[in-house]
Amino acid sequence: MTIDLRSDTVTRPTAAMRAAMAAAEVGDDVFGDDPTVNALQARVAAELGKEAALFMPTGTQSNLCALMSHCQRGDEYLVGQMAHTYRWEAGGAAVLGSIQPQPLAQAADGTMALADIEAAIKPDDAHFAVTRLLALENTWGGQVLPPAYVQAATALAHGRGLATHLDGARLFNAAVASGVAAAELARPFDSVSICFSKGLGAPAGSALAGSRDFIARAHRIRKMLGGGLRQAGVLAAAALYALDHHVERLAEDHAHARRLAEGLAGLPGVTVLPPQSNIVFVDLDPARAAGVVERLRARGLLCTGLYRLRLVTHLDVGAADIAAALTILRETL
């Protein structure tokens, strides 16, 4: 038996989700004729409190469409040094959008100092790129961005004429963990990207939400980037099923993450960061870290990391898996 804690992207669609996909009514979404995609887009817009939404094949493309819709060639966006849109999306904003990222240092909770944001906004001078956008991420490393910080950061950005974008790949994890509705978490942002293929367990798909004019721009850019799909309703049906059945159950993943963290606490040479949602980080002394991922794999436990292990709970991991994983981790570490 293999226990896969590498990411919540490894989930497989449930039998009921597969049945919903097989039964999906479809059309040609490039023509706007797929009724299931249209229903999903309306549902996402309502869930996030925005005027419109657009189905996307991937979260990376969703974020890129957002950045390219907010910014023109030569513009700039402010972003965290370790943010997904900057570090983990192959530099797409710069390579494909000619948008300059201005990365800023992040604190342990994912926040960037308001003073740093203020200082990074360029003056109106021909020497500088035009600062157009502030991009935040929630959850960040499994942590929920502090609501007061979000309000302050977005108010600062808007007060200086910047737009705001939220990479909310795990926004529903943030909502369940904080007890705050997704629409309220999304409210301060001009655009929001969410992902269906992480904790929600769909096989693929994301969505971008914002104003109608913004989504019209994003629709054109999605086509440019090759994201126009035809009978995409089979994927939209999985996303709709996930919204109906897999949001509240994220609390189970969070409970499993807490169980992992509690079970590893106190081991010599091991420091566990208390999880807020479904991601557990485990820091190891160098003497214990050598080859640890490979040794865990040999015991049937998959994870990522080197000196810091990353363990992610998800739909395909149950209580018995967590107990077995703890046995393997304790014996190996």
C-alpha cells in the first residue's frame, strides 16, 4: 500500500464524480454553447461574489490570464518572493505577458510588509515600469492570510490606483479553516483564481472570477494562450460536483493534518509547524534529513522536501492512512 502525501493534486475522481462527468450535457464552449461550463461559471461567480467567471484548464493559466488582463506589456506587478505566481509558474507573466514582476520579501505567514508594498510602487516617471497590480495568495503554504492584513494591503493598493488579484488555488481550504465565506475572502480583490483539482478533488480545471469587463478581456487572452476547450462540460461537471460535495469535507483533511502534526511533535531533531489547513511542514536536523524522502518512499510513504518535509492531506487519505503514515514517519525519523 502506498500513502501519497506529496500534494492534494494527486486525488482521483470518485465514482460519483465520474458518473457526473459521464452524464454531463455538453456543447462547444469556444462558441459559448456548453451548458455545463456556463452553469459552472455562473456558480463560481455567485460563490465568489463577482459579476462573472471563466473556466480555465489550469490554475497556472488562470493566474496568467489574470495578470495579462490587468497589465500591459512593460507594466509591473507586486508579488511575494515565494508566491506561486512568481516562483512556480515558469515565469509566464514575464515570458508571455512582458509583465515585470517585483518580488517582495514575505514573512512566515505569507504577508509582505505594507511599507515594502508602498515603497515598491513606482513613481510616474519614464525610467520605471508602471506598477499596475498587487497579487496575494490564500492559503499560502497552507496558512490563511490574516483578514486584517488583506484588508490593509488591498486598501493600500487600491488607494494608489493598483488593481488586486488573489491566487486562491486553495481558497475553499481558507474558507473552511477560518469559518469565513469564500465570497468574503474574495471581496477585497478585483480578480480571484480558484482551483478544482487540489483539495476539491476534480481531475482538472480552475476558474477566474471578476467583473464582466475583466472576464471579457481574460476570455480573449485564454484563447490566445490555447485554453479554449470544446466539449469542456465533462470537466466542468466534475468541478460542479466538487463544489456540491467536497467543500465541507475539507475539514476532514484539516483534522488529518493536525493529527499528523500532533503525532510527530516531540520527536528528537524534528520541528513541526502547526498546520492551519491541509499542509504540514516538518523541519529536520541535517543529520536526520539525508535521504529521508527516499527512505520514506521505500516504506510506502510519498512526500516532498529535503530538510523540510511537506505532507499534504487530501480526499484520498483517510484516518487509517494517517495512522499508518505516522508509524512510518516515527520509525524513519
